[in-house]
Amino acid sequence: MDIPSDYPLLSQIDEPADLRKLDVSDLPQVSGELRQYLIESVAQTGGHFGASLGTIELTVALHYAFNTPDDKLVWDVGHQTYGHKILTGRKQRMSTMRMSAGLAPFPKREESEYDTFGVGHSSTSISAALGMAIASQHEAEQHPEKTPQKAIAVIGDGALTAGLAYEALNHAGSLKTDMLVILNDNDMSISPNVGAMNRYLARMLTGPLVSGAREGSKRVLSKTPLFEFAKRTEEQVKGMVVPSSMFEELGFNYYGPVDGHDVEGLVAVLQNMKNLTGPLFLHVVTKKGYGYRFAEEDPLALHAVTPFDPKTGKSLKQGGGSNRPTYTKVFGNWLCDIAERDPRVVGITPAMREGSGLVEFEQRFPDRYFDVGIAEQHSVTLAAGLACGGRKPVVAIYSTFLQRAYDQLIHDVAIQNLPVVFAIDRAGLVGPDGPTHAGAYDFSFLRCIPNMTILAPADENECRQLLYTAYCMDSPTAVRYPRGNGPGVDIDMEMTALPIGKAQLRRSGSNNIAILAFGSMVDIAGQVGVELDATVVNMRFVKPLDTDLIDQLARTHKHLITVEENAIAGGAGAGVLEYLSDCKSDQSIPNGADDEQPSHPLVTLIGLSDAYLEHGSREELLAQAGLDKDGVLRQIKEAVFKHAAVHNKAIV
């Protein structure tokens, strides 16, 4: 995207060093141009929007006050950084945001030296910045002639709800290392911010102590030249009279709160703080979506957007799309239906009310809805405690976020064999958000856990029925489904528990090839099966596997092909191969009639390889991974041809 002439200052800035050549009085205009350019850029491409709008002035002030990239700026969460990308040499590429081979949606070390730490999940900035600060301190001790680097963590948009942030604050305060933590307090994450910390910050700004001190200060200063200055810096004054803040108790020198949309004031504060030592904490108050009316009025809807009309804020996405419900919607409807039947059912989410489909559940069952904030570990152990109390907890969580609670999953749920249902959304390749958000590993990391049952629905109706199946079990269960729409199967509102560990034979073929497909790959496997005249099985369960059917297929087919939208390493296909390997060693699968046919069929695993796929559309990523129809067909043919060549046989 070229910079037009109506951006006279922004067009001069190719890197932060250019920004620092300007006078501080120019920064409000720079901020205005940057905000407008951001609006026009995201209007074309879509992407994360509201959080970046709210950090425009803070972004400008940070790059102006600090010597980036030598000074290390660590963002948290990553979707606050579109303005940062524009100021750090990437403004001409904003039209490629989140597209294949384009700009990454979050900070990425390989993309720019100004992206000091890769960010996809939240609440990592303080730990990372502390590590950088300690490394800089060691470097300065070894090379006294070098200027020590500053380390600045910018944490916001709900990220201060996670335990990792407090672990880092506790450690940093005890070390007394020079670093700056900036809290971007916009009272919002993706969903409305929740929890005691949010209430604490709100009370600190509005409570009688602060309000009384503010009014007393006005009376004292009203007849002095300082009064006008005090009015302009009211946010700073309020912060100064808050005694013994929690952050000071943790060992930080606390400053603020300050107006996060006063760029000149921010520069003054930051330049003063550059010369201070020890752990510093600056509380900055911003508004999500600031400067764009539609984003201010509806920050949830405009947190992340598809291409839109900047004049109206309305999406340009044309109507006439699929009328099929998304898997997320299927889950949300099921949870409401089962909660209507069973008062023991409770729903839990780590800050993903909208994304996980829980809006209606919260409205209908507010006393049984728990949004714990960005605190995945707590969400799982909370569910374990609720299960101990006789409730039926359902944890709605993205696959990639469940990774953050792996210890709790094993220690607090599985070892105790508690009946917690994990509704795992965004499994497999999610598209534009890239590898940090891909749900590529849940089959692998769940399959090795004792007591865990793993269910993988092939379509919308099966998703509903397998959720009910999981609910009926008295042990830990995980129902894993992808982002977006299913293949369009009609949903039976009657709920029926399906037999545990039993697959569904979808098609019987005649060419010695059997395709064992899991979850999202069943529809594609069906298409490939027709073309190859192959047997197609909807496996339904990753654990336990339908070993009876696998035995039968192994006796009657020369080629078994497993297909899954998960890492091949340790995935569902690996489970099939492990089972067959055990059977072969036990000689429990007899030889076929053909003496040259091995007693064990050739097994080919198709899934995600041992590499990260970058951002792009889901369709593009499936094609890159060889998991679209053409890719699966090609891999099966290659495997069969290879086997035929080795054994000098005709191809099926």
C-alpha cells in the first residue's frame, strides 16, 4: 500500500530513527496520520483492529523516547502491534497482512529486528523482557564501554490476568533488575475483561481516596500557577496518591495512571523514566478502538475484522455465504440444550466467550458460566474442582490454548479421572493467525494421557452427538473440531450417545485400499475414496481406537491410509501403527492368501509434517500440507506406487 500525499509526516518515516528526527510537537499529527493509515490498511485486508487503534499514541511515544531496536520493546498481546509494524519499515507491506507470504499477524523475530520476541499467546512479555534485561546487564558487566540496552514490556488487552505475568512480576521485583513494564489498561481483552485485577484497577481510579485527594488537590492548587498544569495531568496526580499499590508491594516503582492518548505527555513521562533504575511500572489508560467511532462503540465486534468500508465500519463481506452452522455454533447450541436438561452442567472459558460460542449460554445461565480471563491453567483446575463437587464442567477452549494448561490436564483432571468435557475448538489449521494459533498437536498430546477419551466428529450432527457422548461418560473426554463450517449434514436435535471406541464404515471399496480418516478429514477422504474405489472409515475415536475394525481391514486390505489434520508425530495415525505393530509381534493378524503379501498391511500416515506452516487462508494451508483432496489423493497414489514398485506388482 503506497503512502499518499495526505500523509506528509508518516510518508517520511521508514524507521523509528526517522520519527526521532521530528519535533515532539509533530507527534500528535504523526499519531493522527498513523491511525488513519491503519484504518485504511485494515479496511482492505481485515485483521486485528481495535487493540492496535488504542495503542497508536503509546507506540509513537515508545519509539520516539527509546532507541529501538537497540532498546528492546516486547509487545503483549501481539495484536496491539499494527502501528508498530507501520513505523518499523513495513508500512508498504500492510496490504499483505495475514496473507500467504505476507506480513505476520503478530510480532515475529524473523520478520523484523524491531520484533524482539515472537508473540501469539499472551502474558509472555514480562518474562521475556526480564530475560533480555538480565542479558543486557551481563553484557554491560563484560563490556563496560557498551551502552546498556533498555527492556520494555508492554502488557495489555487482558494479558495481565494470566498467572505467568505475576510469576514474572514477582521475580523481576526481587531481582531489582532495570526494566520497565507498561500496563496498557484498556479495560478490554477479546471478551470483556473479568476478575479481581480489573475491579482493583477500576476502584483505584474511581474510589473515594483517589477522588477525595483529587478534589483536595484542586482546592489547594486552585489559586496557584500549578492549577492548570494539575488539570492537564490529573491522571498522573491520581496515581501519585494511591498508597502501597500491589505493584509496589511486588518490588516495582509504580507511576501513573497516565493518559495513553496524550502522546506528548507520554513522551515526557517515558523520557524521565529512562533515567530511573530498578523495576519500573507505568500504568497507561487507553481506550480500545480509540479514534475510530465504530470501533469505540463496539470494541468486541471490531476486535478483529474482515475487509470493511472505513466510512461506515460495515463489513464488505458479501452475503449469500454458507447457511450451515459453524462447529462453534453447534457446540454453543448443544451446551445450552444440555444445560437445560441438567442443572449440574457448567461452562468455563479462558476469555473466549464469543470465539467459543458461549454468548447465549452466559445470557441464559449466568450463574453457571465462568469466564476466568486469560488463565488457561486456572480454567482446567477450576473444572477439576467443580467435578469434585458433583458438577458437570465443560471447558470451551481453543486447541492452541489448551497447550498452556497441559500440566493441569494431566495432574488435576486425568490422574484423578474426573469427568471434565473439553470442547476443543480451532483444531487443525486455522489460517491467517499462523502457527501460534494452529491446533496441530492435540491428538498427540492428549493420546498419551491415561484415562482420556478423544472424540473427533466428522460433521455437524456427529459433533452434537459426540459432545453428548462425552457428557455421558464419567471420565475425562475431549471433543475436537475445526474452525468454520462442516460439510452440511442435517443436525438431529435428539441427542444419542454413540458407542465408545466404535468407528463408522462409510464406504466399502474393491481395490485393497482402506482410508481411515479422523474428524475434519472424513469428508475429503470420502471424495478420494470414490475416485480410487477405496474403503473409507470415519474413525470417530482417536482413543480408544476401533481395534476390531482395524483388525478386519488389516486382513482384507493391502494398504491402510490414515488421514488426520494433526501432526503425524504421535497423532492418530501413529496410534493405528502402534496397534498394528503390537499385533504383528503377537502374530494376531494372519497372513493373506497370497504368500507374497506380508502379514502386515502397508500403513501410510498422512497429516501435518514436522514443520510449522505460516499464515494464509485455511484452504491455502491445507493445500500446502497436502491435506486437500488433491494432496491426499497424490500421497495415496505415491504410497501405492512405491509399494507396487518394491514388490514388482501391478498397481491396484
